Amino acid sequence: MPKKIPMRQCVGCREMKEKKSLIRVVKSPEGEVSLDFKGKLPGRGAYVCPDPECLKRARKSRALERAFSAPMPDRVWAGLE
């Protein structure tokens, strides 16, 4: 039986893609927002495609701010770009 591939929805394009191909942004229990490239940090996660158009769409629609109910620091956006 083939192994199940975890799928996640990108907050920019709203498409379901493989978890490994997306970038995870995480809000820690303390409220700190950061990038999580290994996918192991504790907290609430949201996923974004590494595509520049998708990042632009997510920023314009404020998708990450809505996902975390918190403002996104500029350093996180700079890290994504």
C-alpha cells in the first residue's frame, strides 16, 4: 500500500499541495511569528508557496494576518521573499 502524502492548503493561491513543497509560517504559543523550514516548531502553522506571485497575493489579501489573528512582522515577509 502506498504511503499517504500529507497535503496542505496555501494561504495565497488556496491550492492543495504537498506539505514538503510549501513554506510553513508558525505562531508560537508565546505569540512570536517566525518561519519554520523543518516543520517541527510548536504552534499554529500556515503554509505558503515559494512562488513570488503567491506571496504577493497572500500579502495583499492579508491571509497570514487572518490565519494568526496577529500582525505579521516585516522580517517574516522579508524572509519569505
